[in-house]
Amino acid sequence: MRGEKGLYHVTSYQLSDAKPEIKLLNEKLVDDELKKSVDLPRAFLKNKENKNLFVNPVKFRRIK
């Protein structure tokens, strides 16, 4: 969150075809202006079933 302000990002990661894949939190679903830390888990739980909660996948691979 707050990517353009340079403060921090919230990501998810998983292995896809034995390669790491990282996705960014969709700021359209979780407001980047949350006022309290307890609000962030609530926002996650509210959107946990939404397949677009994390977006912009980036896959990494090993270069030989």
C-alpha cells in the first residue's frame, strides 16, 4: 500500500511451476488511507474471497 508515496507495499507470494510469484495488494479493494492498524486485517477479511485482492503478478526465474 502507499506505493506512490514510497512508504510500503503489501504483497502475497506463492510458487507457480516451481518459480516464485509475487503479487501486490489491490489498493482499489483495500483502502491505502486506513487510519488504524486493526483496520488492515478487517479489510483483508472483507475481501479474502475476491480473486483480485492481489494483482500484477511478477514471476521470477533462475538464470543459468
